[in-house]
Amino acid sequence: MSEPRLQSEPRGGVPEVIDTLDGFHEACDRLAAGSGSLAADAERASGYRYGHEDWLVQFKRTGSGIVLFDPIALNEVGVDWNEFNKVVGDATWIIHDSLQDLPGFTDLGMKVHALFDTEIAARLLGLKRFGLAAVTEHYLGITLAKEHSAADWSYRPLPRDWRNYAALDVELLIELEQHMRADLKKAGKSEWAEEEFDHALAQGTGPQPGHPVPWMRISHFTVLGHDRRGQAVAKALWEKRDELARADDIAPTLLLSDAAIIEAAQKKPHNTRQFRAIRSLNERVRIHMGNEQDKMFERYAPIQRSVRPNVWKETIQEALELKPRDWPEPPAPPREEQVNAPRSMKYWSVHHPDRFARLKKVRAVISQIAQDTNTPHDVLIKPQIIRNLCWRDDAADLDIPEFLCEQGARKWQIALIAESVRRVII
């Protein structure tokens, strides 16, 4: 095979960012004059700003060219996104990894009626690599110039290189949809794909569940074990960091790293000398990537410097003064029927050999079906669903299709594996 050719810019040139009502109306007119599916993507400022809102949204339609919207600026001037919804109508949205972008589109007020997810399609078709660049290379023989994926997309004005990057994300999606639909049909997987797209659309546009105990999402939180006093310190630092980050619209980890929180929770500094010995609590967070991102992070240095180390010292002291009755309580365990089976195969084999034997038989069946259909086994069915099934002592008595459905399996998955699984479990 020949080497993929590099596409460094969109064929129609690098578009400007639209941030005025007049520009918005003109762009909607162009999209209305286009036809077919709508290629879509979005950029956020994760790692820099507090929130996860979209700072740029990109669209392309045949006959319309590429449109770059600044949703923050447009909302400030009173844009009505229903105008956009009307011109797009019931067109299929082509998105790569739609669960990343659908919540943001929904928050803006955009209505997605139908979806084609090129990542889901790639996985269904058995591609070994399913990032956008890999998929465009596979189908179109084109590699994209991708250099700004971790940029601070809240920066204004957006440099030309960044606009180019954003435009390239939607430049080839329409062609990809055409090729991939043909391959899905050829493989007999069109209906499977539609079910997966509908499932992703419902997930991405529905209510987004938050973590029940958000402060426990601190990286490496589990190293604290059952140290409830240490957990009280971690919780207090997380809450203070979150309060300050929200007020200044900065990523919390740019004010205090998770590693610093964990170190403080483990060491529990009781005095100034012990506090100063923890360098991460006394120094500004610096991130060195060795590229242009360093300058982006430095833009937030004034906000970082405004938070003095004494804030963390006082927060730790207040947490250490709490009585045991005021320490955070561990969350209540989930109800029995909601508990997922263990992931450790060693635990299965040592403590539950009968269940492990059942799991191995079911896995072998799933593996064979995956091979026969050229479908990755984790796309065929989530491994956790199979573990949950085989963990049940009454697995042989269950209505397998009903169980799989309750666990979230789609109809095509159930039709493909349920009977084979039932035979080996009995």
C-alpha cells in the first residue's frame, strides 16, 4: 500500500470563527442551502478552565463548506440556536466519538435527530485502530495534520493553525460516512450500527449522571484505605480547591494537584514546619510539556499566584480539628442487585472455581462468535455483563435474553449471543 498523503488544510481553505449575529445568520443560510448529513465536532478547554463547555463547534455539509461557531460569544449576543436547528432539520449528524460531544451540543440547545458515529462504526467493522486519523488513513488514504488537540480553546483570537486543526476534524467525515455505510452493509452490520447509534444518541443527549461522591474521584484516592482522618483532609482540600477554581474559572488541578492532596492527607501536617516540608502545597502548579502548551498554562499564573499556600494550611488545620463523628462517612454500598461481579480473574479462580469455570465456557463462546463475525468481543457484549451473568449462582435458571437486556445489551447483541450462551451455561 502507498503511504497516506498528508492533508494539511481543508480544501475550501481555513474558515474564520463566527462570533456575531450577522455571521450566524449567514452561516445558517449556507447550511440550509447544503444537503445531506452534517459533519460535527467540538473543542473544549479541559485542563485550563473550570467547566467543560464548548468553546468552538465545527460543522460541514455538502454545498455549505465548513462553519466554525464561537458558542460563548454567540450566546452573549443572544443567538437563537433554534434557527440552526431548523436549517439542519432531521439531517444525520456525523460525529467521531459522539459521547464526547453530544452533551455539549445538547447544553447549547442543539437538537440531534439522527447519528452516525464513525468511531462506533470503526469498532463494529473490526478496525484495530479507531481514532479519527487512523480511520481516515484506512478509508481515504489521508492523514490529517493534528497538532493542537490539547490547546486552550478558550483563547481568543484563535490562531490560524488552531482554526485549521478544528476545520480538519470535520473536513472528511462526510466521505467517511459514505465509505463506512457501504462496509457496514457489506458485512451485514447496518442494523447493528443503527442500534448502536441510537443508543449513543440517547446516552449523549440524556441527563449526564454525576459522581455520587465527587471528592472521592481524586487520583489514587484508594491509597488512603480506611484512614478516615486522612479522607477528611482530602475532602476538605478538594472542596476548597473546587470552590476557588469555580470562582476563578480555572481547572482545579492548576490550583492544587491531586498528588498534593493525597500527600497532605497521608502526612497530615500539624504545624508550619511540617506543612512547609510538603513542597507541592507551597509551590505554584507548573506544567511543562516542552511545547506551545507551556505558554497556554502560563496565562493562568496570575490566578494561581492569587491563591496563597496559607489557604491550604488553614484548610488542613480545620480538617484535622474535626471530631471523628464529623469525618466523612464512606458511601453506602449499592443494593445487592446492582453490585458488579469482580474483575480479578485470580479472585474468581481461587475463591469461586465453579463460577470461574462457567465464565471460561461463556468467554470461549463469545470469542468464537467474535471471530466468526469479525467483531471485537468487547463490542459484541460488554465484558462486565458476562461477568455479572456468570457470577450468579442461578445463572442456569435465568432468562438469558431478559438478563442481558436488563444489563443494557442491545437487541442485536442479544439475538447474536443469547442462545449460544444459554447452551453452555445449562
